[in-house]
Amino acid sequence: MEEKIYGYWLPIDISTHGHVIDWLINWLHVFMIALFVGWGVFFVYCLVKFRKGSNPHATYDPVKGKVSKYVEIGVVIVEALLLVGLSMPLWAQFKNDFPDPANAQVVRVVAEQFAWNVHYGGKDGVFGRTAPQFVTSDNLLGLDPDDDAGKDDFNAINTLHMVVDKPIIVHLSAKDVIHSFKVPVLRLTQDVIPGQEIKVWFEATKTGTFDIACAQLCGLGHYRMRGQLVVESEEAFKTWFDEQASEIETGEDDFF
Amino acid sequence: MAEHSHNDSHGHHELGFWRKYLFSIDHKVIGIQYTLTALLFLLLGFSLMMMMRWQLAYPGQPMPWIGKLFGNTNMPEGIMVPEFYNQLGAMHGTIMVFLGVVPLAVGGFGNYILPLQIGAPDMAFPKLNMASYWVFACGGVVMLISFFVPGGAAQSGWTSYPPLANLATMGQTIWLIGMVFLITSSLLGSVNFIVTTVQMRVEGLSFFRLPFFVWTQFVTAFLLLLAFPPLEAAGVLQLMDRIAGTSFFLPSGLVVTGQLLEVAGGGNPLLWQHLFWFLAHPEVYVLILPALGIVAEVIANNTRRPLWGYRTMVYSVIFLGFMSFIVWAHHMFMTGMGTTISTFFQTTTMIISVPSVIILTALALSLHGASIRFTVPMLFALAFIPMFAIGGLTGLPLGLTASDLHLHDTYYVIGHFHYVVAPGTIFALFAGIYYWFPKITGRHMNTVLGKLHFWFSLIFMNGIFMPMFFVGMAGVSRRLYDQTQYAYGAQVQGLTAMGSWSAWMLGLAQIFFIVNFILSIRGGKKVESDNPWDATTLEWATPTPPPHGNFPETPVVYRDPYEYSVPGSDKDFLPQHVPDSGNSTSEPASADD
């Protein structure tokens, strides 16, 4: 894959919702530049034409004309259209139209200074119960040792594996301070707030390995709180998943 | 009691050095105290940033020469540690906003100019005014001390979000105490500004004859008065969390570095964000409105014609003031906000852009038909307009939740608000300094140095902030000690290095200003009249510099603030306090000026 992922403008978009965002960002900038240039031409024209040397006597009466009024009304209409036509529907879809968990992957991501714990439900697909008092260096997720559902769970630290072309629901929570789960290629930012669980969903359309970043200052290691998003085919994911799951069974890994 | 009350026989009693220059109750001395203190803090805040820019441009490399001065804790072998980087970041923001721009725009210009422009002998409460400055100065000292406590200064960003700020080192406690001082100072000041504007306008100076600058200060005072108390409360709550074991902002069950945190719990970190931004969004307009006021004064004076749509501009400023209280949560779109709240806040955010557009349009239309004098203050005021426009326009993609999904908390945000505040507000403040300097000192600042200062500042400001839009668009988060940790950050590292070089060059360009400012106080060209710019507003009707009590005779106002180039008038300006002369339709008035 030779396509350049990152550059000086938007990175490539591998999400199903991102094209609307890109369309909005790009056209918004066209609109902004058009306004600025149009307005700037008038500005420079005035500076040249009405400099003291060229126009020694100012006009007392205000300049007449409706152009500025039309421009202002135009700005209001464009803003209203973008707001009602694009931004609100996209946000509503993003926030409310969650995929059916039966047809989607579900993972938990637990942020901490300065790592992303990615909690998979294991073979049974059920997340074990977690609680803060169970957290140890061997049990970063704080899985309850008495809960059988958690026996096959595993924690892929800083690596989120997901299947391409299949929606994924991520339950985000934090152990200590506020973090923010950001994946530029997915056009996604979501604060992760201790004391709350916030879910987001997305669907990736391209395979590959991409950066996950922390977007909210979380301490001295904020800058290196980097995770990897691995988007892969169903088969590759299954291979990886089985490998992780069997490590748990054979006790190679200490996670409960 | 030998003490003279300020309202008897102005200006003729001798005060000792302490009462005259340090504990003065004269609004002009207090204004100068604010101005000088704020300029020093601006320089300090900018210096912190110039240090950070080294780490940003050359991550992990030792800083030549200067690095060694900061000791092994902060910069072992000249290499900045992340903790120190975060301190510099948090304190840059705090100092620039609370100790630099606001004190200069409101405490400095507001104090000095507002009473003069309304023809008042002083502020309504001169002692309160002095208290306001000294409480501010205490806040400044407390903030400075915080660098020297164990663990260094606050390092959780100028926004101090809990739980991070709750867990931070002692510097955060000092920061909170400092903020309580600064907020108290602003509250004392704002009450004074409101009462002074309402009560102390001279005869004939109705609200719609007020200079636009007074309007902006008046609205700003309301913003300070109403928005700061929630932050003061929030600051005290966070202080209690840190020193008294409360948990206003701490939820239960936090596990920090593997240890269960022993706190009461049950709090909510988002509460802080709501309280903080309920202040801090109006605060944005506290930074902008006085700047708009200065720009309007300078533009009216140097276009030699009335402002286009003065009343529209006044209504827009009032509307901006109201709206600024109901947009705060657009800073929090990514906190997990649902559709109802986000709909409300993105709608109000779009609405608030309208009055800003109207004001900028009015300023631009004022140029059409003008006779523009390109004085140094005018250059800064003119540059303010496109710079502020860039800042405003780039707010649009951030104000819509959909595009904000990608841009939130990236360098795009940093670029956006710096365009508003740095080449925006700070340019306006420079315009104000160059414009009113002759009234305050009786001398002009040097024009050549002023123009060098202007052009280099304009170029390098853009060199710093324009690349940030591209860095942010690429996805780079703000507040990163080293963006090259990420593939997309490494990709745009060149732009960040360019920004750093621009910042250092901008620092050099300020030498023109500093030299000009200091030398002109005693060595500048003397003004030839009390009204060297041929201006119309009342501050120019005073002797130069204005004596204690300001006006030898209380002026009376006869007309609108910007009566330039009135047809049929022999001069191209008619000051507000000069009665109509014979060539107008009214009766000849006794010419006693």
C-alpha cells in the first residue's frame, strides 16, 4: 500500500462517516477563503484608493450600498445550511444510531497514564466484571477474579485490533485523569472521562496500522500516549484473537 | 486628618512619592501601573513560549546556552523535561490571559482612557481602583512564586482540568490562590467601570455619544462582573479538593499509577469544565472587545470620517456580550455530549459569529471614502482587521460539531484563538500604545522604529500561527511535548520548526518596540499641541499629560464622538466639547475654549 497516509492537510479517511466531515471541512474552507479574499480585495482597494495622498478629503456621509448586507445575509444562510443540513444530522447519526451489538465488534478501552488498555471479552465475548480495587500491575483492567465471565478476557495494551468493514463499538473509560481517544484517520475524537463510560462507534474501510493519540493533556507522558489501530481482515483478526485467547488458557499471560 | 479627599480642588496638593506613584488613587497612575506591569508579564509569557518552541522544533535536543540556566530538575544537560514543558505551557496561557492581555486592555487602557473619554475627573471609586491594582499585583507575585515551589509551577494547562489538576504538584495550589487574587481584582475593577460609565459622564454625553471604546469597556465590565464569580467559586472548590480533602471534581474509584486513590469520591470532573468555560468563553470577549474599541478609535481618527454604522456596532457589541454567556459548552463538544445540548450550543455559536462579522464589516466600510493616514497606530489597527477575520473564520469549523470531531484539541484550535488574541488583540493594544502615548507622556514614539516593529511583527506572527492550521489539519494534538512521536506529527514537523523560528524572530522584532518605548518617554519628539492627532474625543481636551483631576474646567459635550470631515466646517474635525461655531445652523455659542 503505497498511498500516503498523512500529509499537510487531512490524512486519508478510512471511516464510513468521515467523508461527510471531510466534505464539510473542505467546503467550509473554500467558503472561508472566498469570504476572506473577496473582503480582502475590498480592503486593499480602499487602502490604495482612499489613502490620504489620493483622497485628501474624506467623505462625511456613510457609504451606501447593499452589498455588505447581502454578504452578511449570505453568510448567515450558509452557516444555517451547514449547521442544519450537515453538522446536526451527522452528529445525531454518530451519537444515536449505534449499530446492533450482535453485528458489531465490541471492546472496552480503559485509558490510564499513559497507555490504552484494550479489553476484549475473550472466547465467550462477555466482559468480566471490573472494579478499581482489583487493579494490580498484573491486572491492569481490574477484573474481578471471582467472575467467571472474565476468566478468558484479555488486555491488548496500546493495540486495538478490529475487522475491516465491520462496525465496532468502543466503550471508553479512564482510571485516573481525563484522556481523549483520537484517531485522525477515523475523524474521531472522544474525551475519556474518569467516572463515566462513554461509547463511540465507527467502521473502518481500509486495512492497515494507524496511530491512536491522546488529545487531552493527561500529564508528563501525554505526548507518548500512543496506541495502534490495526484494521485487518476477518481471518487475520481471528488468527490474532485466537492466539491471544489461547495464551490466556495456557497461562502464558498473567491477565485474568 | 491632613488627608485631602480627591474631590476637593483637584491637582494642587502635593503628595509624597509613595502616594503619588505607588499607592496612588489617580486613575491615570493606576492605568500606567497596570500597563507597565502587564507589558512585563506579556514579555515573560512570551519568553516562556520561546523556550517551549525550542523543544517543539528540536525535541529532546539540548537548548544552547540558555538551557543550562534552568538546573538539573527542569533541564538536565539543557534538555527540557516534559514536566517543565507542561509548566511552561500552563503558565504561558495563564500569564498571557490573566496577567498580560486583560490587565493591559482593561486595567491599563480602560483605567487611563475611559474616565478621560467621558470627561470625568477620576473613576467613581478611586480607592477601590487602587485596591484592584494591588490585589492584581499580589496575584502576579503569587504566580511568579509558584515557579519556585517543590515540583514547580502549575502544569495542567491554563484550563486546569481535574482530576489531573487535583493530582498535580504544589504549584497548582499556588496557581489557584493566585487566580483568586486575580479574579477578585477584576471584580473590583469591573464594578468601578460600570458605575463610572453610568454616573460620571459629563453633560451632553449621552450613551449614544459615547466613544466606541467606552462602550466596549462598559460591556466588558459586565462580562467580568458576571462571568468571573463562577470561576472564583470553582477555584475555591478545587482548592478545597486539594487541601481539605473534598471531592467536588473527583469521582469514586480512581486508580492513579496503580494505587487506589483514597478520597471521598462522588464528584464530577465535568463540573469544573462547565464552571471554567462559563467564565472563559466570556473571557474571550473580554480579550476582544477592548481591542475592538481601540481599533475603532484609531480607525475613526485616521480615516478622518465617522465610523460606519456606529449604532449598529454598539448594538452588535451588546449582543456579543449577551451571546458570549451561552456558547461556553462548544469547548466541551467532545466530552460525550448528546444531540440536544450540542444542537443548542452549536446554534448559539453560529449566531455569535454574526455580530462579529457586522463589526468587521463596519470597520472595513469606514475605509470607503476615507482619507487614510498611515500612522503607526493606524497600521496596527488596520492589520488587526484581517488578522481578527482569520481568527473568526477559523472558528467556524470548530463551532460545528461535525468538523470539530477531527479538529478538536488540535493545533488548529491553537492557531484559531491565537489569531484572535495575538495578531488580533495584541496588535490592537500596540495600536493603543502608539496612539495614546503622546497624551500620556507628551511625546511621540519614533515612527521609523514603529513601522519596523509593525512589519516584522506582522510577518512573524503569521509565520507562527498560519502553519498551525496545517499541523492541526494533519491531526496533531495540542500540548504535545514531542509531536514526532506520531507518524502524522513527524510529517509536519518542518512546519512546527518554522513556527519556532518565527517566534524567535518575533521576539527580536519586539526589541524595536522596547527600545522605542523606553527612549521615547524622555527623548521622543515633543507634542506640539494637546491634540496631536487632531482627534475629536474628550481625552484630547485635557492638558498634556493630564493633571490630577484631568480637566481644568469640566467640559460639555455637544455632538457625536467622531465628527470628522463635517461638510461646511473649516477644520476636518469637530471635537465633542467644542460648541458649534457660526457657520452652522445653530446660534453662535460663546467661544470659551
